[in-house]
Amino acid sequence: MTRTLGILLDRWILNHILAGRQVFEAVELYRQPAAEFGLALALFEPHGIDRRRRRVRARRFPAFAPVWLPVPAVVHNRALQYPSANRAVRWLGRQGAAVFNPLVPAGKYAKHLALASSPALRPHLPAALPLSPRGLGRLPALLEPSGSVFVKPATGSRGKGILRVRRGPGRSYLVNGAAVGRADSFRRLRRRLARLSRRRRYILQQGITLARFQGRPFDLRVHLQRGEGGRWTVPGMGARRANLHPFLTNLTRGGSAHPVREVLPAAFPGRDPEAIAEQVRRVALLVGETLERAWPGVADLGLDVGLDADARPWILEVNLRELRYTLRDAGEPERWALTYRNPVAYARHLFDIRATAGMTGRRHA
């Protein structure tokens, strides 16, 4: 009997794929791993679920012809956390599907607290607090180590809405380079941030002075996934350098992607670049193991890891179901392909677990 791996996508992503338009989901890269692990592939979207008949309207590789299928036993959730996708994931779970990348709290502070539960990870976490009266009271302490604090939307990605607060000359403060005021400017800063928090939830995150490559700050996008045997693995990491923006490295904010093998020797002359990369990998694997305890089923993450002048890794952000194109843009096609192989390998692991459980149940029936 053919095992079918369902891949849940947002409707607009699936429509773009069917129309032959380029999107961040390079679904053709699933094909070779599916053959390797003996799985069929079926793409579907939340509105293609027939709840009454317990089936999904799917598109099978390679022709993408529509077909109605029973609910897949294993589902790789690649949909963003929109309400329709959230309802679909909950319903699939109630039907007994093993959905990896389940629904988890999307807020940055919830992830920070989950990571802070690990004593081994705390030295790699910038201090963070919700933007609240208490958080504003702690702002001077957050500014102390590096002289900067980032104000981030509690949810969201791609660097949208992020502000940087820095100390200016005298008693002044700068927000994204613009002066808040001259005399008594901390009070003005508090009022400005308090107004901001009334419109949207934010967090305050201690600033880290990032190492530089070619004169510009950079960080690492570290891909972290569960693969064969359910084990966490780091298929690759790419460096992202700020270009058009003074401090954001996001590729959607004008940042550029570069191979780590070129960036680390240039940024840390005289240091062993592989030793630095290995330390980043160890920290990343701890992140996976820690979040798995908090949210079982998490399997597909992208970490933004900053390196300071001493090459110490700092976990700046954890992205759920990240877009996986940094390795492509950094000129690492083989490692990019691994980010599509690992989910298929993990799906095969889940199928094997279900088969073993079924056999055990029959023996005891």
C-alpha cells in the first residue's frame, strides 16, 4: 500500500505553484527524497478539505492533476498560521493525522520563555521583556550592555516593524537614528514607546553588537530540522549581511546572502571557522531539543543567530516553518536541497512509528 505524505500549503502558494510561478516553496525538491523513502506526495490547502466525507482535494506529483484522497496519515504543515490553516491543522489532528509543525504560540516572547527554560541556552539569549510599563522600567538596564535595544513586534517576520533604540549624545536617545528629544528625553522615549504598545504588542530585546563582514553587520540563518530517525539536524547555515538597511540583515530588507565558509574567516581572522560553526550547530541543536519538549511535533525551524566580536552565538529569533531560501541565495544548492529531504525523511520515520504501533496493537488484539 502506497504511503502518501500530505503537504499542507497556503491557498495562494498552491495556486502560484499550479500556475508555474516562482515562490519560496520549491516543491520539486521533494520529488527525489520521496522516491528515496518510498512515499507519494500530495499537495493540498485548507479550503480543499471535505470535512463531511473526511477527504482532501489534493494535487499529486508530478502532473498536479486534482484527486480526492482520504486524510493523509502524515502531514507536513507548511501553511502559515492564518485562521483557515489553524482550523485545518486542528481538524487533521482530530482525524488522527500525524501533523508535524503543529500550532504553537506564535509570539516571540513565548519562544523566548521556552528557550530560557534551558540553563544551557540562557547564556546565548539576549534579555527580553514585553513592551509594558514594567518592561519600559527595565529599558535602561537593557540598554546598558551594548547601548542599544530592539523593539520588535511580538508576532511577524521578515524584519517588519522593528525599531532600534540607542543612547545619543548627552541625555538624548535615538530611535532608528532619529533623535527623540533633548532634555528629559527618556520620559519622551517612554511616552513614544507606550503609544506604540497601545496599537500592537511588542517585545524589548537587548541589542547585540554584531560582528561585521565587508564592513557591514551580519548574522546567520541556521536551518534546523528533524530528519531520519526523528533526529535533529542542521542541514546548513547561510550568512546574511545588512546592505540597504543600517541594522536589518533580512533578505527582504535588502540584505545579501553569503556562504558561511567565506564569511567566518573574513570576520574572525586567526580563528578556526569550523570551530565557530560547530559551536553554532551545538547551540542550534539545543534549541531544537528544548522546543520539542515545549511543543512536540515542531520539526522545521530557522534560527537567526548573531555572533559578537568574540564569536559568541546569540539566538536573536526563532522562525517557525521558515522560508528556506537563504541557502539557495548563498550559493549552497546541495545544502538547500537537504532542507527538503529532511522533512520527507522525518515523515518516513513517522510512518514507520505508526506501522509499528499498528502491528503491536494487532498482536495484542
